[in-house]
Amino acid sequence: DAVKPSNFLRQIIESDLAHHVHANRHWGGTPGDAAHHAAGPLDPAPVRLRFPPEPNGYLHIGHAKSICLNFGLARDYGGVCHMRFDDTNPEKEDLEYVESILDAVQWLGFHWDSEYQGQKTAHLYQASDYFGFMYRAAEYLIEAGHAYVDEQSADEMRANRGDFSKPGVNSPFRDRSPAENLARFRAMRDGQLPDGAAVLRAKIDMAAPNINLRDPAIYRIKHAEHHHTGNTWCIYPMYTFAHPIEDALENITHSICTLEFEDQRPFYDWLMERLIEGGLLASPPPKQYEFSRLNLTYVITSKRKLAQLVNEGHVQGWDDPRMPTIVGLRRRGYSPEALQLFCERIGVTKDYSWIDYSTLEGALRDDLDSKAARAMAVLDPVKLVITNWDELMGAGTLDTCGAPVHPHHPELGRRSFQFGKELWIERGDYEDVPPKGYHRLYPGNKVRLKYGHVIECQGAVRDANGQITEVQALLVPDTKSGTPGADAIKVKGVITWVGAADGVAAEVRLYDRLFSEAQPDAGGKDFLASLNPNSLSTVTAYVEPALASCAAGAQFQFERHGYFVADRLDHQPGQPVFNRAVGLKDSWGK
Ligand code: ATP
Ligand code: MG
Ligand code: MG
């Protein structure tokens, strides 16, 4: 195996490990009781990372980057990675999303359960399990004079926050006593105030140049049922308050997030310091590190916009094969290994950049090339009739032809199919008058039908509209592939085909990019305006007989055409449905 290229996160972890920065973390004990915690054994995991999605949508290719990064670092440094639901926002969350997220992470090849010497060291976590602790932490901040209940209106709060050019203005509620704040906070908790009537704010500095430190809101009122805690709470912690606490309670060492959160880091550290001071959390605290999010050309990676595509019917669902969701990519024919390879290749930096879509497709081709069984399929079929078949071979006879399942893996065996008087070929493999450099069928030209015989084209029959109804050719005797002397006649063209006798009709879905612009939503552009109206075309193709009975999800290289997958949901024995995952060559520039 090649040595993994280093990156700034690996360097940080390696340096931390060398300097034992996170070595003194105790494990077990009561979460949120620092003294009790410190009495527990040392954490056997040298590093702890986490993947913390909010269960408010389906995971997409950007999340795959974060999953591969966090689970991959844990694996490479002998640590663990927590699967955690950041489920602090009840209104947008749903169990449907919870299940789909777990499914996606597992499918990508990662596991959240870890054991060390027979003891569980990591499992599935959910932030809502810590609501009790978060509430206590908030009361502590109030008692210590670090938080206050603000009852300004949302508009007043916004106006008084100031902006980059001017400092904020202190709230008239800022100097309430801890006792008064505590009473108001409990009134919030007890449901005495309606949504929006008050928020709990950290008391930091309304003139801080970093606006995130201008007394950020840490708790708000939401009379909403939570998919996990039901109606236990009518106040919910804000993400910026909840997230550092989740990390600390789980003994996370390196809390890796995307660069949008860089400006939140000072608050993350502020909160850790306050709660360690108060004896609620143990030292050393986790540290936040940021990397640049994945931007992929022709792709949108915003859950909100992806939801819009689904809800407005621009695609057929979250798992539409044109969607950059993990379920969509899976259905399109992507393998977990291809997505892992992609994430490895793009690496991790702090630079703003766009990854070319061809990088994703290249990873799929590179993964499938050595794995996918080969098959012949005719996507735009026209009949080919061998006019001397009856005379040479006998009316009604068929001739069995064979080919390797995979050209480089003889151990995978061989496949067979029938050559006969009538065959299906690609409409584009015939021309009355050949363009320059065209070596396929035209009157008088000889080509090889791959794994079959050499034929000599006679011409084509047309209907009243000029549409070709059949191409006609003569079989050239003694040219069958794999027989002695088969190569005596040299031909420049080799074409693929499927026998009319044993070929099976299949629905084939040909996908193209969903957007016609490389950066569909950059700069606030209306991404719907660049939806590609031709992102899906469905054809009736003919495929090799063996494909009719393949398993849903099976991947193939259709020779000359690309990689295809039997649709996970719609493919059935006797009713084959294939999706084109990717063409054989990079065609983005076409
Ligand atoms: P979205 O913006 O699509 O709603 P999000 O960031 O709100 O995504 P979360 O569920 O909060 O989604 O994300 C879980 C993790 O995935 C976070 O750590 C986040 O940083 C990471 N992540 C999300 N989008 C990307 C991306 N495009 N590239 C890399 N990591 C991402
Ligand atoms: Mg989020
Ligand atoms: Mg987001």
C-alpha cells in the first residue's frame, strides 16, 4: 500500500500524540462531573474524533468527505470515531433522516461501535442525551455571571449586535442579577414564555471584533416536540453552545469541522474554559480544527437546496441517481470504495477550491475497472440480418459464443451467448456513406462482431420515412473468434452486439449532469435556472441473456459504453433495469 499523503490535520494529530497533549483524559465516571470523571481510568483511545450530522436531511458527497476524514483518521491513529447526531433542533429533524444517515455511514464502510479489551469504547451518540447536562451548564454560567436572559425583541437584538464597522450596544437586560436571570431562565424552561420571548445569552463582550463573541445566544424557547426527547423540553440549546459540550462529554480530542465555523472557535474555547473553571468539565478540553468543505463542479451540496429539488419534483427523490446524496450515488452505481478513493484523492486543506466532477467519475472508473463483470448491451438497437445464415449454417440454428467475465480475471469464468441470423447492433454502427475514419458497417466493409464472426456489410433496408429497419450483411466463413485462422481476414472495426434469439430487452436509464453550469449556486445564483432538462433519458436496450437474472445492485461494464448498475429498487428478474453510472472516458468536455 502506498504511504498516505500527509495533511495539516495528520500533522496536528501526530504532534499532539508525540507531545501527549491529550494523554491525560480520563474515561468513564459521570459525564459532567469533572471530579468523578478524573477518578476514572485513562481513556484507551489515543484520539477520539466524531462525525456529527444534524438529522435534518440525507447525507451528500460533502458529508462523505467528512466521514472518510474523521473515521479514516481514527482508524489510522488507532483511535475511535463517534457517530453522533447533533439533534438539538427539533423542528427540522426526523427519524427518517436518522435511519438514512446510519445506513449511509455503514454502507460507506465505517462502524461506530468500538471495543478495547472487551469493553465498549465508542458507540452511537446523540446530543439530545446531554440536554440535562447542557441545562445545568447554562445554570452554572448564569450563577457565575457569565450568562443572562435577554428579553429584547429579535429585531432589537439584531440591531444592537452592531456589525463589522461598529460595536454592539449592551442589552438593557444585561446587568440583571444572577438570581433574577436564574428565575427567568427557569420560567423559560417551565414553559411560561412563548417562543421568541427570551433567549439566554453568554455574557462576553458586545464590542468584540468577532461578532460571534457579542453575547451569543445559547438557549432559546421552542415549544416543539423532539423526535427523541418528546415534550420534555421547551427550551433548546443553540448549536454553538451544544456542540463544544457534546465534544467535551465524549472526550473528543480533535473536533474537525468545516471552515465556516472558524469564527466560532473563540467561543468554543471560551465555553470550555468557563465550564472547566466551574468543575463541570475535565481538562484538557477538545480542540476545534477547520478544513475546507468540498465544492464539486456541477453539484449542489446544501441540504436545504437538495431538499428543494426533491420537494419541488425536479428529481424523483433523495435517492434519485442524479442526486449527490450518498443514497443517490449508491443507486447511480457508485461503490463505497470509489467514494473512499475519491475522498483520499481530493485530500484535505484549508484552501477554497472546486473539485472537478471528473475526479469523482475517475475514482469510480478506477474502482470498477478491475471489479465489474463485462457484458454486451445495445443501447440504440437496430436489427442486423445475416442474409447467408440459412445457407451457411442452416435455418433456425444458433452458434454459441463465449467471452471472459473479466479480461484480467480468468478465475471469474466465462459467459456465453448466441449468435444467429438476427442480431441487435447499435444504430450508430451503420452508415450508408462512411465519414472519414469510420471503420464500422457500411456497404462493402468488413467488421468483426466481438467474440463472434466477421461479417461483410451489404446495406440497409428503410421504411417509408427513411428510417433504417434493418442492416444486412454476409457472414464470412471460418472467422469465428477463438478458432484457428479466425484472424486471417484483417478488419479495422470491431462492434458489439446482442443476439436477437437470446438478448433480453432492458430499461436503461442514461444520466447526464443535473446542472448545466459548473457552479450552479455560486454567488447566490438561482440554481434552478441551470437545471439540465436532459439529465435523464430512458431507452429500451438489449442486453446479454445473463443480465436478466443478475442481482439488483450488480455492477457491469457494458463494453464500449461504460459502467452500469442494476437498479437497486426497480430491477427485477425478468424485468431488468440498469442505470448508467459513468461512461468509459471522461466526456465532460464533450
Ligand atoms: P448542509 O450545509 O448541507 O446542511 P451541514 O454542514 O449543515 O450540511 P451537518 O449535518 O451539520 O450538515 O454536517 C455534518 C458534518 O459534515 C459537519 O461536520 C460538516 O462540517 C460536514 N460537512 C457538511 N457539508 C460538507 C462539505 N460540503 N464538505 C465537507 N464536509 C461537510
Ligand atoms: Mg448543520
Ligand atoms: Mg450547513
